[in-house]
Amino acid sequence: MARSESILVVIDPGAETHPALERAIYLAKHLDMQVELFICDYNAGLIAEKLLDKEGLKAAKENTVETHLTFLTDLAEQVAAEGIRFKVKAAWDRPLYEGIIRQALHSDARYVLKDTHYHSAISRALFSNTDWHLIRSCPAPLWLVKPDTGFVRPSIMAAVDPLHEHDKPAALDARILSEACELADSLEGIAQVFHAFNPYLEPDDPQRIESHHAEALQALTEKFQISDERIHLVAGVTTDIFSRVVHDHDTSLVVMGSLARSRLENAIIGSTAEQIIDHLSCDVLVIKPKGFISPVNLKQRPSGYYYAER
């Protein structure tokens, strides 16, 4: 099956700037892809106000979606100015992360791009932030764009785990590396690789631990022809040292994997991705294993769902 040529950009209509759209324009120009601008909205107050007026509620939803389409059409002028193909789409759907995933499935998006900001551990645990649900459940590669970051000839860091100590399937590391190398080649950037090992697992012989990890990393990376100076094997715990390594190497994008867990596991331990993303100053691209099936699907649309596009 051929890869999709569509970049789905999630737009916040209340935001003053749209870094994800800027990144999407850059990617579309270099990768020859179409850009889809998307707003997902749901107004519980409007539902309550029109509870007994079905026709009024239907008209209000349609008007809301049409207003968003007009806003997106105006916003898309900067896309058209670059000669990039585009569509604008809006949906009345909830919750937000499910609406985004449904649209990603509907569009067969190659990437889903979304602005992101810092979220405290408490907000993730208690308020079920949209970004974290997307990290766990979005089947398409999820590109979280940090504001005020440069992205010209990017340095792209693939975070891998060749010994699968974080329960990632072996094939996921290969997908992460392949994605990083393909993007680096297409965007005239450079691909780098990061892996951390804990030398304290065998305090009597830390050199043996390092050699074991080095051999596994070499076996994983050799077919991608990445030079030794761009492969970073670092002693320490990933969650403690990764942000420093990313900063020291002027990284523009981190490519990493994420696995779905049960709700209880998410509440207790989260994932390595979730523990470090907030501490990174660069964009993050989250990849799922091949064959991943999202718990969200197109058949689960909520009552009152409405969608339109131009």
C-alpha cells in the first residue's frame, strides 16, 4: 500500500499563532504533500442551551462548523501562497483527542501535527490532557510542535532501545530509525541516534554492561549507515539525561516510540515518552509499532457528530 501524502494539522481557533501550521508548510514543500487544516470543536454550554430545541441545536452546530471552515480558509492563504495543495475540515466531535484520531483515520494522514506546550505531571494524571491521549492512542505518526523552535536543515535524533528494556518490540526501533533517516535525507538535515544504558545494574562490572549495549546498538544501526560520531551511547537513566543530550547536539526533532498501556499502568508509571517529552525544547515525533490498532475508530462517533469540509 502506498503511503499517504496528507499532513493533518490540528488548529486551535483560539490561538494567536500556529507553529504546527508553519511546520506543516515546511514539510509539505520538501516532501510534496497536501496539507489538511482541521478544527475539532464541541460546546457543552450550547448543548445545554438548546437541549429542548433539536432544530436550533442542529443549526447552531452547523453554524459553528461553517465558522471554523471560514477561519481555516483564511488561514490557508499562507499555504496556497507556497503553491501547496490544501483542504480545510471541521467537526463537531468529542472528546477532542478522539475527534483528532477519527479525522486522522478518515484522512489516512501520513503525519498528525499539533502545537504543544508544557503540562505538569498533575495535569496529565488528573485532567487527561489531549496530547497525552494522542501519544497513547493516535495510530498515525504524531508530530508535537514546540513554539519558537527553528527547523532548517534539522538535526534529527532517533531515540532507540535495542535491548528492549522498556518493552518495545524490536521492529519499532527499526521504524524509528527509518523515519529519522528518511526525514533527514528529505529535509537536508542529519540523523543521529541516542541510547542510554544504566551502568549500575552491574556495579561490579559496568564495562560489560556498556559493551553489551554497544554491540546491540551497532547491530541495530549498521544498515542505516550512520557515522559513529552521530551515535550517542550514554551512561545513565534516559529520563534524567536525554534532555541534556538533545540540547548539547542542537536537536530539532526527536523521533521516539510509544506503546499503549492499560489505564492503570498509565496512571502509575506512564511511558518513557511521556516522562521526557515535556522536558525537551524541540519537536517530538511519536511512532507506533507496525500493526498498532487505536482504541478509537470511525464507528464510535458520538451522538450529534457533524462534519464538513471545503
